[in-house]
Amino acid sequence: MTDSARDAAPPRWVGLLASAALARAYTIAVLGAVFSAFAIEKIAGRVTYTSIIVGLFVIGIGMLVARRREISLVRLVPTTLVLFVAWAFASIFWSQDAPSSFWSWVSTAGLAFLAVTIGHVRDTLQTARALGDVLRVLLSISLGVEIVAGLLLDMPIAFLGIQGNIAQLGPIQGIFGTRNLLGFVAVIALITFLIEYRTQSVRIGVSVYSVVLAGGLATLSDSPTVLVLAVAVGLTVGALALVRRARPERRSALQWTLGGIVVAGLAIGYAARHPIIALLGAGSDFAMRVNLWNTMVDYLRSNPVQGWGWFGPWNLGEFPFSAINYALRTTHATGLNAYFDVLLQLGWIGLLLFGAFAGVALVRSWLDASEHRSVIYAWTPLVLVTLLVDSMFESFTLSGFGWLLLVLCAVRAGQSRSWRRHIDTGESGPELPHVQGGQGGPR
């Protein structure tokens, strides 16, 4: 090989790693792999899934290095995310099982890195389009296997956890393992599909099919949290529309008024929790969760400030998870509440850091959506509201695609409103696009 050929090789690799085509393929690959984690592990094993994530991690490093001139290091990662992940790492030193805690932290940090990478190589519309493409396929597959199991074969598919109840109109699980996870995914998909429709980024027929598919699966999941999420997202959409239509000089007062209404609504909802639970038909389920949370708080009293060490999803053989399950005669794999889980594992300091991380992301994304006319800016706060409301009933946001989406939304929100942009003298990250009409849209 000649010297000129050797000199020409690196630019070709750099050009590939920095290309828009690879960025789109990478985004779809990450979202597809993480959202399909349950199915991949059941079909091909955990080693296969881990190998996929490690490969994507390595590619992500190469992409960020190739794009280093267009990415500001000081604005690469939200400060609150760094603090939360750092505290989770510190908890390894007082964990009951340091090696298991360390590998759980590696999983958390690795998924966060994938989200950070996507946040810097794709804008919001491109991210929503990639997520829409992935969820369309996965929800279609979920419907297909449920039809095969419940109508054609009339027998469950045990290794995927599919019970085949579609003939009885649910509950169904699809390829996500549980009905609550399917319902959660369906709500995220509905938000994304409606944003696609409003931005005219897919054909009208595809939009109609997607919305009907997600709505149908959300209903068939028979998950009690779906109705709560739907109400929360609906109220958020109404409030956001009200703020966007207000005059700029009145917007600040309206924001504070809406904030007060939210606080009052939470207080009223807590006071009227028993009638609400009875209306949702989830009394026994909620009672089980309350017993679990009370038991978790009992064990927290031994380590209230620092918690028991970071694990994310529970390691059932480790204390205090084994003791909690033994006391309740159950086999819970999580605390069924992201906030209580963080409190148990990382103590009050961890909960404050997690609350700051999620709260700052929500405020930043809300302000962005209220100040910009393009509907694409609404995707981030709507997804964040879904994640944070669902965290009251499940711990999905602490691992897997829930954690990936939470970090991704925080990165997107921080790029346009971070305080660090005022001290950044380098090039700022890519701006969010102006949505263009016409079918097909940016991909």
C-alpha cells in the first residue's frame, strides 16, 4: 500500500462514522435492541443481548470521536445525570454485593451513554421518527404473535410469556413480557405516532395504522396504569396548548398558575386515592404495592442517607431484596415504584439527585415546548411526563428502554436550555429542526 493510500484510509472511516446514514442506522439499532431486550434474551440469551449493547457502545464512541468538532464537551452530558450516575457508582463501596452492584452500574452507565450518543447525532424529529419506525415493527410483531397464540394455535407461548388471551380481549403481553410493560410501550408509541402525524413525516395511511395499532394494544393489555397515563398525557397536552397560545407577557403567570394546579391536583388525588383506586378496579393490586413500599421503607431505616447500593432491577438473592420478598411471601423483581426503588438503593441523597435530574429535564423541555411553535418540541415533555407518572407504579425508568428514554429526553432538553451554553465558546450542538410539510419528512 502506498503512502497516499494509507493517508486516504482514515478520512474514509471518519466520514462513515460521522455520516447521517450511519447515525440513522445506529439510532434504529439502539432503540430496536433495547426495546426488544426481553425477546432477545428469551430467544438468544443474555450474552447475545449484552454483546449487541457492547458493540453499539463501541460504535457510539467512534461516532462521537468522529464528530468531536461539532460536539461541545462541556454540554455533552447534563450535570444532574453525571451526579446521579456518580452517586450510584459510589454506592458500590457499601453494597452487600459489590461485584453485582458494579455490573448493574455498568449496565446503567452503558445505556446512558447510548442515549447521550443518540442525543448528539440525531435531532428531536429524527429521533421520534426512528422510535416510531421501531415501535411500529415491535407492536406489529406483538399483535402477530398474540394472534398466533390466542387464535390460530390456541395455546400459550411460554418462553415469551405470551398467555394467548387475545380471544378473551386480554390481558395480552406481546413480546414485552408483561401487560404493564406492553401498555407503557403502547402509550409511548401513541405519543410518537401522533407527533409523526402532526409533522406529516409519514404517509397518512401509516399514521392511521400506527395509532389504531398502539391504541388497540394499549386497550388489550388491560393494564390499570394505561388509563392513568392517558389522563396524565391528555392533561399535559391541554396545558401545553393553553400555554403556547398565551401571549408572551402572560405566559410566565400562566406557567405558575398551572404549576399550582398540578400541586393541588396531586394533593387532591392523594386524598381521594381510595375512590380513584376503586374506580380503576385496582384495589387489590394497589394494596399489594402499598405493603411492598411500607416494607421497603422499613429496611431503608437502616441506611436512610446512602441506601443499600445500586442494583436497578432487584438481585433476588441479595439482601435486602431477598428479605423483603421473604417477608411478603412474593418474588418481586423491582419495587414497583422508581422513586421508592431509588430511595431503597441510593438513600435520600440518591432520590434528591434523581428528582433533580428528572425535574430539570422536564422543566427545560416544557419551557422549550411552550416557546416554540413547532409541534415536535412537544414530544420530549410528553414522553417525560409518561415516564415520570409511570414511575409511580413501576420501576421501568431505572433500566432498559425506560432509562434510555429518560436520559435521551434529558440530553435533548439540556442542549437548548443548559446554563453551560453561556460559558461554551465552542460550537453548540445541532439545533432542532424546523418541521417541514410534505410526506416523508426528514428521517
